[in-house]
Amino acid sequence: MSASRALALALAVVALGLPGPLALAAPSDDRILAVDQYTTDKGRTLARTYWPNLRELNAGIYHCVPWVEVQKQSIGFFRPKHVSQDDRYLSLRIYIEQDPSPAFARLAVQERASAMFSRYVGPMLRRMSRSPALVADESVDGFTVILEWLKQAATAAGERPTHETIAVFVPKAVAADYLEGRATVPDVAARARVLGWDGETALGPLRLSVWDDNFVSTYKVKNYELEPGVTCP
């Protein structure tokens, strides 16, 4: 966990012991792509219409999945680069903070990607699709979940750590099948487009072997308590 995030969590826990009313902490709106940063009317319209939903998504991850980081401009209606028309996917990029694990490091890159997909793609899709209006909107063409984590490999002194990344592009029909119980997480992996990166090196499309994983719903950060008034469905 980053020093800044650890400090924020520590302060949240300490604040719970103070008397008197507490102001509910909230993540910065700069995690959401601003309306004026979109290049087409379709993107701007979606951003304005669903701004409250994007803020809710940002806050839900901040409070309920505190071991991941949403960086600046990482939530919005982005156009996947592999499509030619102005398709707009509701997109979320998270950086996953985790303790070093020799067993995880020994896995092949596709196995690490499969594990991360299994843990996070399903739960993030469900968070991203909580607005029935957004899901039903024909201007929303799909969902993108981008997962990034530190590559657990030895680095020379002064060498920058390497991150691994997968981008999962889920068409609307595939997401609907999953959200309505007609498809499983392995079905989503088989029907989505998954691209991988090792640092700045593109790995191209990945074929993953994934499974249903309840990690996000069961993992608890030690000594972390929700602020009063916050619930995590």
C-alpha cells in the first residue's frame, strides 16, 4: 500500500475515535475525466449525464476497496483504440497494491493476469453497472476494466520498478449476459478483448484461464473501518 494511501487509512481509523460529528471523507473528483477533456459530443453528453454515477463509482471504490488506487482521470467514457467509430466504453483503471508473494512472482505472465482478472473484473463490472439507466443507454457501448500492479521481480539499484497491466474490453452484450446471470467470469474472459503490457512493452491479446473469485468481497484491510454512514454492498 502506498504511503499516502496508508496515511489516509490511518487517519480515517483515528478519526473514528474522536467525539462529535465527522465530515465524510471523499476521493477527489480529479479521478474522473472532466467533461471538457472529451473530444466528441457523444463523450461530453455521457460525462454530463452520468457525472453523479461516476462520482458514486469513485467513492465506492475509495471506501470499499481501499487497497486499490484510482489515479487521476482514470474513470470516464473512453473510446477503445481498437474501434474505428466513436464507441464509448465506461472505463475504470485501478492500481492494485499487494504484499510481495514469491508464489505469485513465479507464475507465468498469463497466469498472473488470469489471477488478477479473476479477482477484480467481475466485482468492478458490477460496481460500474449499478445505474440501470446507464446500462440501458444505447450510447454506452461497453465497459473497460484496466488492472495494473507492481511486477514482483528483482530490479537493479536505481532501476524503476516495472508494472504489469491488462486492459479488458467488454462489449455491452457480454456485460449484460454476465450481470443478468447468463454468463460466468470465464465466459466474460472468453468473449472480451484482453490486452497485456509488461511495463511499456505491449504483449498483445491474451487468452486467459480464469475462475470465479470472491477475494474482493472477503478480503479485509487490517485495522481499517468504514466511516460512519458508509455501507459496502
